[in-house]
Amino acid sequence: MSASSSIQYQFPLQFLNTFGIAAAAHAYLRVTKKEQLLGVYADGAWVSLPKLILGGGSNLLLTRDFDGLVLHIALEGKEIIGDDAQYHFVRAAAGENWHQFVQWTLAQGMGGLENLSLIPGTVGAAPIQNIGAYGLEIKDVFHSVTVFDPATAETRVMDAATCRFGYRDSVFKHEGRTLIILDVTFALPKQWQPNLRYAELANEPGLGAAPTPQQVADAVIAIRRRKLPDPAVIGNAGSFFKNPVVPGAQCAALLERFPNLVHHAQADGTEKLAAGWLIDQCGWKGKHLGAAGVYPKQALVLVNNGGATGAEVVALARAIQADVQARYGVLLEPEPVFI
């Protein structure tokens, strides 16, 4: 059966994005085998059509119908592929659910990913965003990624240096944005130590002085459930804005005017500001524009209160950006990709 024969038309996307925005794709293909990608990119009818690579839809804001082909990456599989003196190497296909994969590694007795528990989305999306939480980023546990290059129809492996990871950033957001991730390999430390750099995590009740990886994961899950809405209940894309990074001098000037400014010194002399704090100080927590709102428990999260359009979420985001910039001189950058 050819890839084209499995393509569906005018396909609804509302339940394939965690914001729950109603939109449709002109064409849709659920990709369960790499051969389907080869077929699509070898077919002249599809080569020139715009394409959207979709994983869990957790870092996406649909503002309109998509007039091209959605390639929904649903590749499955996970395995321990080997080890060396320092690391266990674990590989997962791009379509695997991220949280379930983290829990699987813990069940195998391997720590390293526990701080990233309960982050929505798929394994394949994790390197694109260089997802991070509670003092850990993907780049810290990353080994390599296998990608399909539509330009050459070839598959190749990329290491960490080639991926050019940055804060919520990677090569896949820039010149590598056409590459399709097939699987990701992680290097998990044999000599595991708990990462409790975030005070909120270190102070979680019941964690103890020498927690296991599973206990750290359980603590992270408990914190996230208290602070963040479940996308299955309230549509959202997690943290909507990146924490802005500003020069040290700019932060010092802001501290003179706002002594309670939440900031974290970076190794290069810059300062990372807490976007949620900035938004909260501007009075947006719990407010809404139309059916789009700011989550009452966490100002960094924009939510769909029921029937919100992508345009309403964009309007809310723009209003928040304008207020923060007017008061603090800092432009907040959205995390989700706008389509």
C-alpha cells in the first residue's frame, strides 16, 4: 500500500493539539513507518505541498486551517542498545509518548530523565525544543538523533554538537527545521546523583536526603500537577513564554526599580528573568480575553477555557507581551510554534 493511499483529507486537528484549537488539515498522514516518508517525498503530487510535522501537538498553536499535508509522526519502539563505563544508552522512536518513556527508563532501573517527568509531547519533539525542567535539559542526557532528510531522502545520525542546543532551542528550529526526527538516543549515567538544584524540588515533602530516581520523578509529578493544568482537562501548551535572558547590566538596572525581581545568574554573565513573575506583576494571572485566559495558578501558562480560537490566544499573548515590555522593557518570546 502506498503512502498516498493512506492520506486522509479535511482531517480535524482539534484532538491532535494540546491547546484543543479547532482546525483542519487539507491532508493528513499518520506515519508509522519510515517508508511512508520515502513514499511521500518521492511522489510528485506531494513534494511541493506545504508540510507540517506533528508529534504530540504540545508545542503548537493553530491559528488557521493548514492547507498542506500534516505528517503525524507515530513511530513506536524503545530499547536499551548498550552501555560503556559511564552510561547506559537508550533509544526511543520519535512517536513514543515522552512521559511514558521516562517512566519506562525508571522501571529499567536507570535514572537521568526523572526531572523531565510529566512533560507533554513525544520523544521526537524533545530535542527540537531542548525541553527542560527543574535544572535539567535534554542536552544534558542526549547522545544522538536519527533524522530523515527530505531534501536527499537519506537517513543520518546527528550528535549533540551538530544539534546546536541552546535554551529552548536547537538546529531543528533553524536550518534543520525540514529534518524529520525518527528516533533519539539518550546517555543515562551509571553513577546517578539526584539533581535537586531547584529549591522547590529539593523541598518537596517526603523526598528525603537520599532519594531514588523514582522518588525524584514522583516529586516532580506532584509539583507539576499542583501548578499546571492537565491538557486533557484544560487546553494548554505548557509554558507559553520563554524566560527572557538579559544582559547583567539591564538586570541590575531593573533591580534598582523592582527590588523583588526574580532573576537567575547565568554562567556567561547574563541573567535569566522569570517570565511568569513578570506576567503576574502586570496583573494577568487569572485574566482572560474571550475564551483564552491565563491560568490562575501559573501566569506562564495560557489556557483554552472552552472554544478558544487560535486568534484569541494570539491576541492574549500580544497583550501580555505589550504590558511586560511597557513596564520592564523586556520582550517575551513565545515557546509554541504558531501555524
